[in-house]
Amino acid sequence: MESRNPATGELIERYEPHDEAEVEARIARAFEVWRSYRRTSHQERSAWLARAAEILDGEKAELGRLMTLEMGKPIRAAVAEAEKCAWACRFYAEEGAGFLADEPAETDAARSHVRYEPLGPVLAIMPWNFPFWQVFRFAAPALMAGNVGLLKHASNVPGCALAIEDILKRAGFPEGAFQTLLVGAEAVAGILEDARVRAVTLTGSEAAGRAVGAAAGGAIKKSVLELGGSDAFVVLPSADLQAALDTAVKARIVNNGQSCIAAKRFIVHEAIADTFLTGFVERMEALTVGDPLDPAIDIGPLATEQIRSGLEEQVRATVEAGARVLTGGERVAGAGWFYPPTVLVDAPAGSPARVDELFGPVATVLVARDLDHAIELANETGFGLGAAGWTQDAAERTRLVEELEAGMVFINAMVASDPRLPFGGVKRSGYGRELGRHGIREFTNAKSVSIQPGGLASLEETE
């Protein structure tokens, strides 16, 4: 496994993958430690999470540099990512016990309740685009719930994967409670077949989701899939247009445009389309592209050469189908895997910019005749992760909230993940939820408990 600097293409470090014997040893260790870890108290787990938050905050500069060097995100965003991971750890340290508390239920029994018990070792297959955040938004709730983690991280961020394992170990979690598996995608099916691995969560591509979901289904194991997105950003005439424009640019270029919940299709009412396009193109052209370690830079490189090549092909195919390029559209010359801020218009139905996920700083602007048409355009994609709507009209807001087909709808704001809210999508964006109260319960057994006075009821009464 190789870690390469996307800004230069230079090799940072090579890592030896784990062989079958090492993978077996780590799975065995995970299962063995879980048998005792599941009995630790909420107070103990909370203290370890709080300590992890302290480490993340204290070392955010070094951790941010590691992220930037391995996958190219701007250094300001990388440091903020470490801070957000600390927030998630603190959130579950403070709220987790309440989310997991027994819930009384009214039945004919003397006492009934639902208790939330951990499932066991969970395999987490995580992507490179948010190499710390994606992992911690799984790890914090899973560890708080009494599960243990086996991390199969993306092959281009092994340094981040090992750093996360080290942070949780130093925070006080028992040896083996969270381990990294340095393996490729070909090893996943075998790991999922192992009876000691009880569940799987994946954040990644639609293709990866299909493969992992099928493997989990075959093994009859719980899975959570957070897949791609082609989020709509709907702007209506009543909107605060300047605020919408400023946010639209941020929503498109977040993480160099490599985010599942980045706005990708900008659906603008025809009454304001010309004004929006003028302001949007001006703002996109004002962005600076360059060395992501420079705090003044807005956009760094794409994470790999393959990602840039794939984005170029999607743009080419969309233009050949009839779209126009208003700015950008050609790779930045020189070393590194840079691609400029790009705006497309007139993308026809069925073209990549309309139906696929474009992972990079490429925005597609579509013009809607009215609110009905805007909702139709927003929902035409097979994805359903997030959506944003801009309006100051209460009736329009209600329709957007109710009719946009997405797991998350943000009004007058860009879509963002928040430890306090469940995160996930519908349609081909996957299923299950991370974060919030829902996220911590995804990998638990909601066990129903019914206690009769004086002992067990008869079989007939129980049935």
C-alpha cells in the first residue's frame, strides 16, 4: 500500500499489507476483547471518548497535515476535520448513556422494557475523502455502545488509518477494541463471512455498496451503507440570492469537491437564473487552486490521478451530449492531480452531469420553470442523500421539505453532517443511519424484556 502526495504525485511511504495470519489474529483479538469490553460501564467508555477528544484537539495541527499530505484537502479543512472528530467524541461521551438507557414499555407484564445491547465486532469500510471524520462518526457511537471496531480504510490513506488506531489506544480503550486492517477490497468478503464479525458499515461508491450489501446479506449480517450523492441545491425567487450564491460555492468546492453531500446540481428558477449564473461563475473563477498546505488556497488537488481522469471523462461526455462549459473544464497543467472550478449549463437529460455523481469541483446549473419543475429536476437522479432549498416563502419551504427525496433536507443552508442529527440517504444513496440517537442504535440489539410476577408465565401466555 502506498501513500502519495496528490499535490506532487510523490511517494510518501509504503506500507506492507496484513497477510491472512495477521488478519486472523486481529479478528480473534477483537472478538476476545469484545467479550469483556461489552461489560464495561458507560462511564468508562465516556471517559475514554473524552480523552480521545482531548488528543484530537491537542494534535489537530499534526493530524491535519497528515490528512492533507495523504489525500490533498486544504489544510484549514483538515485541521477543522480533526476538531469535528473531537466534537463527535465529546457528544457521545456526554449523550451516549442516555441514548442507550433502557426504555420502559407499557404491556400486560409487571415490568417490560427495551434494552440496547452491542452486537460485537463491526467491520468499518471507510473512504479516503474524509479520512478521520468518516471513521470517527462510526467509531465514537459504536465504541460507546459497547461494540469494537475493525477498520478497513481506503488504500491511499494508510497513515491516517494507523493514526486513528493509535489515538484510540492512547485514549485508554482496551487493546484490540479498535484495530486497523491493512487489506485490499478483495479481502472484505472473507472477513464478512467470519462468524466473529457481526456487522458491517460502508461509506463509499454505489458499486462498493452493492458488493458489500450482497456479502452482508448472504451472511445474514446487519449492514449500513452510505453511498454516493448528487445533491440538489434549489434556489427560488424569494431566496436571499447573495447568501445563496456565497453558500453555493462553498457547498460545491467543500473538500475539493470530493464530498458525497456536496451540492452538485444547482436548480435555479428561470426568473433569477441569469443573475445567479453571473454571480456563480464570478465566484468560482475567483477561487485559488494550489498547494493544499498553503492556508490561503481554496482548492487543492483531487485525491488520485484516477479520480481526476474519471472526472475529465464525465465532463467530456456531458459536453459531447450538448452541455456548455462557462468556466474551467480542463485539467490544470503541471505536477499533481489538480482540476479547476468548473461550471456546466444545458446538460441534457441522461448525461453524466445529470445522472451520475461528479466527484470534484464541477457544478451543473439547471433552469427550472417553476417550483414543480424544480422538485422534478431535484428528484430525477437515482441518488437521495441530501438536498438544500433556498426560499423565504413558508409554503415553498414546506413543499421542499416534504417532496425532496433525500435523507436530509436543509433550508437556507448547505447540507452538512452534525453529530446531533442522523446522517444517511434513500434510493441509491444507501440505507441505515449514522450519528444522532439513531446512529448509536444501528449496531445494537433492541432486546425486548418482559418480566412477570412470581416467575415465568405459561407457554400459552407467553405466546
